[in-house]
Amino acid sequence: MSVRTIATQPIDGQRPGTSGLRKKVVEFCRPHYLENFVQAIFNTLGDCAGQTLVLGGDGRYFNRPAIQIIVRMAAAHGFERVLVGQGGILSTPALSCVVRKRGALGGIILSASHNPGGPDGDFGIKYNAANGGPAPEKITDAIYAQTRSIGQYFTIDAPDIDLDTLGAASVGALRVEVIDPVADYAELMGELFDFGAIRALFAGGFTMCFDGMCAVGGPYAHAILEGALGAPRGTVINGVPLEDFGGHHPDPNPVNAAELIALMDGPSAPDFGAASDGDADRNMIVGRGIAVTPSDSLAIIAANATVAPGYAGGIKGVARSMPTSGAADRVAAALGVPCYETPTGWKFFGNLMDAGLVTLCGEESYGTGSDHVREKDGLWAVLFWLNLLAASGKPVGQIVRGHWARFGRNYYSRHDYEAVESNAAAQLMADLRAQLPSLAGRTMDGHTIALADDFAYTDPVDHSVSLGQGVRIIMDDGSRIVLRLSGTGTEGATIRLYLEKYEADPARHDFDTQTALAGLAALAERIAGIAARTGRGGPSVIT
Ligand code: VG1
Ligand code: CO
């Protein structure tokens, strides 16, 4: 096997964001673009002799050619073994599972998650470490530094591997194993949840609609829901992964999964609805006439964790990203376990889980998970809810309302202003940060501001510090306005405005969310001037 050295130059803009490097497909197809980033990962890892790398993606456009490129580069870098999901497919949580189970050095995920795919869509690449989780900032910073100084990358001449046939092949001295992308993951789910009870639920006529959004969740849902759990065929819709997700936006929220929401609101609604995103790490939970907010879902899972066999011994603690509502905090307090508040992005949960400080983690962006892997996990959340529905015999709406009655309701919404001109967005945040010292203590529109800051996080395990993680304006009644810029977009900037208001009184739990939060939204506009500065009449997406 002769290694070929290819001369290259640094390419601007290869800094990993909230969840890896995400760019338009056309950018990734530029000469050396993918290769530079992969070599930057390998340079950061150093000697990989004797090591295993796990490789797979969400099946979007450019997934297959990217895998062939990375396999040849892994051979040149001296890996001993690469495990690839059949068809080039591995959901993000499944890759995390395989890395852990097979003792790999790490994994590479090819996905832009909830961003649209296809030749005009987005592509992405992310490195996960030996714990199965997204590389922490220390590693992503090192990878970025490598992209700034790269002068060459290494590959070998070898034909493409057959991605569709299970089994092993050699690429130079590298052993490539094409593995079943579902098997390890499905086995793990069977250990965590009461499959017998869920099977009995379906056998008793319980109905469900799982929307795979033409993304990578489909094969997992087919195998587990319709296979292992005996749900009727047709339970899973849009279950075949397509390179362009059928033209859909594979983000499981009430806006992008409008069809599912309409079904659940209509006369022929099944008992339960759910959806997952491009790489199957996000989830949306829907009951008849009620979409469960992700923040509530985390809190409800925490409050009921022990119904699932995998959590029967109780939970060690909970973690949520800063913009996520405080609903989980109230459950943690009631259980007497700690609740950690981290910056946005799953990579910040890894240390907490590795150190055994938390069992459950969640984000307002339709992400929930546990320490069974080191990624958020869409189908895991759906299976938890199925286990809870089976154990309680109650419908989703009753469970949610019962939870609010006990803990109070955190009205919550996120307003996104997408593809805003980057400079205008940066200026907005800069001006907002400059205002912070003068805001605390002021009363505006009937709200008294108790705290106004830019969220900073010190990791309790490795003591690394992350600054500038989002502006928080917290009222004296606990209501919050949070603003930050997205780190996953590929067009201009996306401003995210998060609104939260706590209501203890059950007589006041049935307001429309946007109505309940209108006062806070108006105050946010008064302080930050989003509409005024961007010229937008309102948010592009409200979830
Ligand atoms: C968004 C979400 C964040 C999530 C990230 C990756 O990031 O807000 O909570 O962890 O996407 O999710 P941002 O920086 O755009 O707000 V996924 O499903 O892309 O892996
Ligand atoms: Co995702």
C-alpha cells in the first residue's frame, strides 16, 4: 500500500460550530474541502495504529462519496479497522452506541442534522470521541487550528468499497467492516425499556404514527417499532431515507412536521405521534391535540424515569442547556438530585455523564437523551414515552396536565429569525451585551429585571470555561428572555429568541403559549430591537 501525499492549503471557515462543521454541499464539493477537514481531525488524533474508527451518516446527498474518501484517508493514516454502517448509514445515537460498544477510538458522523439536504442543501461532518460523544471544545479547537496550518493530506489508491453488502474487506492494510446499522442500537434499547409492556400495548390496539421525515430514523423505527414491538405496518411514515429527505426540512417541530400535527389534531388521530430529525437524534412527542414541548418532555421523563427498567434505580441528576426551560429543575429539586445548566450543544453534557453526575440531559431544540450513549437520541425518547404510556395507561395529554398540576407549567417558546444579514445580527448582539449592566434592577413594561448577563459556563469536571454563550434577561418572577446566535446555520446568521414564563396556578395552565408569552416577546423587542434592526415583521419560525 503506497500512501499518496497531496499538497493542499488552508481553507477559511472550517471552524466547527455547535455540532461539527456544517456548510452547503457545494462548499464541501470544492477541491480538498472535505479532505482538509478529515486530515485536520487525523492530525489532532495523532498515531492511530491499532485503532478502530466508526463511520456513518444520515444518508444525505454526498454521504456515500464522502465515506469512500474518508475510508481511503483512514487507510493512509494507519487505522487498523473502520466500521461503516451498511449503505453508509448510522444515526447519530447509533454511531455513539457503536463507538462505545466496540471500543473504538472515535467516530465520524456525516450529517447536517435538521438542515435540509440535496445538491442545494447542507452537509456536515463531526468527530466523536471514545466515549461516543461529540468532541469537546478542546478537541474541536485543535481541529480548527489544524485546518489553519494544513499543507498536505494523505490518501491511498484503492477502489470504492461496496457499502451495501455486510461483511469485511481490505483497503490497503485497513480492514473495513460493513455492519448492520441498527443491530447494536436495537439491542441497547431492548435493555433499557420494557419491550414486553410496549408489545402488549400495541397488541391491545394502541395506535401510533412515527414520522421518519425521509431521514435516517426510518430504518431504526421500522426495525424497533414495527419489528421488535409489533406495531402495525404503516405505523412508520416517511420511513425510507432519501438523499434530499424528499425535499422536506427534517426538523421535528410543529412547523416542519405540520402533517403529523394536523393528523394528531384531527378526528382520526392515533393515540400517539412522534417524529425524528435528519440524523435521528432529535424527537418530537405528540399526543391527541397536544404537542409536548421538549423542555416539558425532559421534565416528565425525569419525573417518571423509574418506569423504565434501565432507570429503575433512579437518576443521578439532570442537565439542560441554558435556554431550555426550568421545568426539569423543579423535578430535580423534588427528587433531591442535582440539575446542571450548560451552554447549548450536546458536547457540554459529555463530561457530566462520564463523571456519573447526571443520567438525563435535554435541550429545548427537541433533544433528549441519557447516559446510555453520549448523544441525544430521538427514538430513545419515543421509546421512553411508549414505556410510560404502557406503564401508566394514561394518554399523553393527561400525563402532561398532571405534571403541570404537580410542578407548575413553564410556558415556553423559541422565536427564530433565520438568514439575517450577519453583520446586523452581530451588531444586535454587541449592542445588547453593552446594555446588560444597565438592565438589572430596572422595571420595564411591568417586568422587574433581576439579572441580565452573558451566560458563562465552567465545566465542573475539567474546569474549562466557555464564555459568551447567550444573553439572559431574568425577571424577578423567574420569567426569562434569552437571545443567542445559532451555531449550526449555513446562511447568514440565525437569531434565536427564547421566552419562558412560569405559572404555578393550575387554573392558568390552559392559555395559548404565544398569548401567555406576548408580554415577554414585546419586552424582548423593546430591549433588543430585532424587528427594527433586521427589517423582519416577525420570526421565520416559532416553536
Ligand atoms: C441547534 C440547537 C442546539 C442543538 C444543535 C445541534 O444549535 O439550538 O440545541 O444542540 O442545534 O442539534 P444552534 O447553535 O443552531 O442553536 V442537531 O440535531 O443539529 O445535531
Ligand atoms: Co440532529
